[in-house]
Amino acid sequence: MSISKLSKSPLRIGIAGAGFAGKFHQRNLRHLPAVTTGVTSVRAESRNAFSTQFNVPAFESVEAMLPYIDVLDICTPPSSHMPYIRAAAAAGKHIIVEKPFSGFFGSPETNSKVEMLAAVTADMHDVRELVAKSGITVGYAENIVYAPSVQREREIIETTKAQILRMTAEESHNGSHSPVYGIWSEQGGGSLIGKGCHPLGGVLYLKRKEGLARNGKAIRPVAVSARTHSITKLPAFEDRGYLRTKYKDTEDYALLHVIFEDGTVADIMTSELVLGGVYDFLEVFANNHRTRCLISPTRVCEVYSPNRKEMEGMELVEKISSNEGWIPADAEFGWGNGQLHEMRDFVNAIVDGRQPESDLDLAIDITLAIYAGYVSADRKGAEVEVPRI
Ligand SMILES: NC(=O)c1ccc[n+]([C@@H]2O[C@H](COP(=O)([O-])OP(=O)(O)OC[C@H]3O[C@@H](n4cnc5c(N)ncnc54)[C@H](O)[C@@H]3O)[C@@H](O)[C@H]2O)c1
């Protein structure tokens, strides 16, 4: 959509979801040509607290907020993403949507993985058509795409026309804080979708960029093999209390092997089994270089704190239990993992009428690779084709 179609400058953003993600999106909108003109959440308590903290009008629902915004920023649990995407697109509003883009929100007891993949594929067809018809811009909030280290690697690939031969990437930690995590009908799966979407997004993005730089055409995933496990449910698991447990019907470990259309590969690992904060990296093995993108921790600022009380409550780095000892602090919260930078691209892309770096096509490829992965895991790792939209 061109800038002339925007009702006002700065861009009016409405945030759906007043929790962890809603708050970091709000913080990261500062210094941009955008203003938050609304917030909503299902819980009056959380939307009112957000409204007071950030001086933003609270609305009872997304529908009530839509007339007052240019962009719906969806920071709600995954099962609500698709209904809100449809509502915003129908109203001609641009969309920013948190990960995972969408999924299948039935029960794994009553729905086969093949049915899930078919339903998600149909949804992806629909959403692509809807977005194309409404002429809106979709920013998929895959922050790893915007991590400074991944953007440096993108620049190296584009400048040297490198060919990526293989990649390894991981995101893991000791378990999500969300009370609805671990429930398939809310999250669309476990570690593979909840965390694996991040490193998967990073590798699909870089391979896409390689293809565009070398041949003017994105290189996309064609097939996957996957394994999933529930390690914290094993009778042999000895719980020392440091890892989250009690996932209802989702896995806590996944391995996804991705084959691209040029025959090159990427391997993704993800789990809820890692202590010591967020463990996030992406390593590229190319025909002319090798790059280790360290995402979390970044190791650009190491702080030593002799006593946890000195820096209590300071957000130096995500998901470590206390600010004591050596702390691999982020230079700024959200700097190393790209959360700080993604909002800038989304706002500027909408204002300039261009596609953002992390766009709808990337979101669709990630979603379909994940559900093809669930089909493969059901078949103990057999190769499964990734549907192509
Ligand atoms: N990119 C990242 O690193 C990152 C980090 C955390 C969360 N996320 C994503 O952000 C989204 C939200 O996660 P969170 O951690 O902020 O969760 P949260 O539980 O902290 O907050 C969710 C908010 O949404 C509200 N809500 C729940 N259902 C709703 C609905 N149907 N309609 C409107 N409001 C609703 C809740 O009241 C709450 O305010 C998820 O998709 C999650 O995967 C991304």
C-alpha cells in the first residue's frame, strides 16, 4: 500500500496482547514514525495495566480497535493469530504478527499430523490470497532475521555471492514462561513450532537471500525429516527443579533436517532442556566462508556482579535465574536477537510501501516446513515434502 493510503502520519499501531511480547513491541516502537493508538487483550486487567503504563487507550476487542489504527500488531497466543490476521486484512489494516505465524490448534489425540498439515496448507493458501487482495503489508516478527549477526551474514552472502552448503542452528532454553505453553490446542505444537520456528526462520531467510543474490530467485525448502521427543516425561527423567516440566501434549525436544531445492541442507535443534539462559546460534558453512552468528548470548558486554541484589530486576539478559556472577548482558534489551530492529523494518516497510525482510512468504514457508516436520516425526524421521504455495 502506498503512503498516500495511510490515514495519518505517524503510523497508528494497535497492539493485541498486553503480555511479554506486547510490551517489548511497544518499547521497540520508540524513535519510529509510529504511535500506539490502542491496546487490547482478553483480560481487562492486563489491557488496563498496559494502558496505564504506556499511556495508550485500551479497547475491549480487536474489532473495536480496528477503526482507530493503521496496523494491527498481533502479540497474542498463537491460536488467535489467524482470526486476527483475517479480521485485519478484511478491514484493510496492515499486520505485524508474532511467531509462530499460525498452526493447527486441535488435539493431537484426535487429529493426525497429515490432517494438520493439510489444514495448515489450506489456511496458508487462503491467507496469501486475502493479503494479496487487500493490498496490505504483513510483517512476520521473526526476530532472528533481524539479529545484527544474521544481517551481517546476509551482507556477506550478497556481497560475495556465497553458496551456502549447510547450516546448523538452534534455539533452546529451560521452558516458556507462558501458562498456555505445552498445550497443543493453544500453541499448535511444542518445541518444534514454539522455539524451532526461530532458527528455522533464520536459515530459510539466508538461503532465500543467497538465491536472490546469485540467481535472482529465492531458494526454498522442498523436504524435511524430523524427530520429536518428550524427555521430561520419561520415567527415567530425574527432575532437579530447574527445567519446566508437565507439558500437556507437546514435545520438549525436536530435530529438523531441511533439504533445499538446490540439494543443500540445514539442521535445526530446539528444546526446553537447556539451562543458562536462551541458547541461540546459527552457523553457516559456505563455499567461500564460515560464519557463526551468536544470537543469545551475544558476548558483546560481559558484566560481573558479586551479589544478585546489586542488579536485581535489571533486564540484562533473558531467562537467567539471577543477576549474579558473570552475566553475558545484551548491549540493549532485544539488541542481539533482533527484536529491537524488527519493528524499525516493519514500520518503514509499511510507510515506504515495500515488503519487509521478514515477510508473509517467509512465514508461510516456515509454517509448512514445521508441519511437514510433524508428519515426518510421526513416521520416525521419514522424508516428507514441504507443500509449496
Ligand atoms: N519473538 C519472541 O522472541 C517472542 C517472545 C515471547 C513471545 N512471543 C510470541 O508472542 C505471542 C504472545 O506471547 P507472550 O509471551 O507475550 O504471552 P503472554 O501470556 O505474556 O501475553 C499474552 C497476552 O495476550 C492476551 N490474550 C490471550 N488470548 C487473547 C485473545 N484471544 N485475544 C486478545 N488477547 C489475548 C493475554 O491476556 C495477554 O495480555 C506468542 O505468539 C508468542 O509465541 C515471541
